[in-house]
Amino acid sequence: MIRVVAETGSTNSDLAEQLRRGEGVHEGQWLVADRQVAGRGRQGRTWFDGSGNFMGSTIVRPHPRDPQPASLALMTGLALYEAIAPLLSPPQVPMLKWPNDLMLGSAKLAGILLEREGNAIVVGIGANLAAAPDLPDRETVALSAFAPAPDRDHFAHCLAASFDRELDRWRTYGLEPLVRRWIEASHPAGTLLTVHPPGEEPITAEFAGLTAEGALSLRLADGARRVIHAGDVMLAKQEG
């Protein structure tokens, strides 16, 4: 159930517009673009539309007994990790960064954008398969730097299958196993992170895992814990 278009503004925007018009958009349906001319990331950033990369969106309709919709970012991250990890060989191992990035080392490989539209969540994913953007504020990387870039359409089917599996696990087993698996796929405990909480000065502290609800846990320099529910997170630059 993957529909491919040659060009669009944003696959997230297209699905949101279909939902607003009351068109039948169902879970398991994906919209994938060869090129996005107005792709978006978190914090209003634009998303690179390099040819051969994956740019696509799907929807989730949360049920009353589902975990909190915000945890879909973690669920989607695991689906992305499971789709990409088999394409790499050690020492190149992908790594999840809270709340919604997939990294290779210190460079961003893929990102996720969740947007609510009515009673649905639109889930957008961008993955650098063939080429990476040159961004002023962060390192980026593409799979093609370490292995042959996978065929985009084949990757789309692998990702859709992985997403379906993780969505079913999210609904069936809840957050506890998801949070545990996410931490196992993330950077090591003690990794220095710089966090920009909304309306606050940046904080640099050690990664201390996630809470049971999926929020970010930090260990401050004085040993105190700080829980982050929202914010922009970067790997802290190391001295020397």
C-alpha cells in the first residue's frame, strides 16, 4: 500500500490535507515522493530532497487503550533502526537519539516528524540513502558513504513492514519493552548531550536513559537528574 509520486511539496502535508478533506486514509498506507520541494523537519527546518533518498509519510489512528501518542516517535525510531541496521556492517552501527533522529556516529542519517491532524497522527520519515545534505548546524551522513545505497522502493517496503511490526508491538505490549529496546539501540549511558528546552538556556548533561513514559533522563554535573519532555537535542561537542 505504497503510493509513489514524482514530486510534491511535502508528503506529510499531502496526507494531512487528505485527512482534512475526509478522504479515506488508512493505517498501512504510505505516500512516498521522488522529490519534495517543501519538506519539513522538526523546529521548522527544511528537509533535503536528494534523489534516491527516502521521503515518505504514513498515518496512525491512536486507539483509546494505546500508549500516549507522543511515544510514537520512539516506536517509529525503532522501526527505522530495524530497517536500516541490516544494511550496515560493524563498526558502522546506527544509533537512536532522542526524540526522533537516527545517527551514524555524530552525524544524522535519518529523521522523523510527527504531526497531529484531527484524530490521526501523520508520521513523516526522511532517510539519507544515497546523499546527505550540507547543513550549517549539524553533521549529516548517507548510507552510500559506507555501503551501496539501497534501492529506494525496496527500502520503502522494508520500512513499511518494520513500521507495521513495531506499531503492533506498541499496541500489544505497551511502553516498557519499547523503552528498553530503544535504550539498547541508543548512544551509551554517560554520552554528553546538549539540550535546548523550550524557553530555557541550553543544558549540557549526561544521557541517563529514558523514563518509563519515554521522556529523556539527564544526569547533571552535580549528580542531580533532570527529565526532559520536549526540546532540541544534540550530541555535545567534545573538547580536544
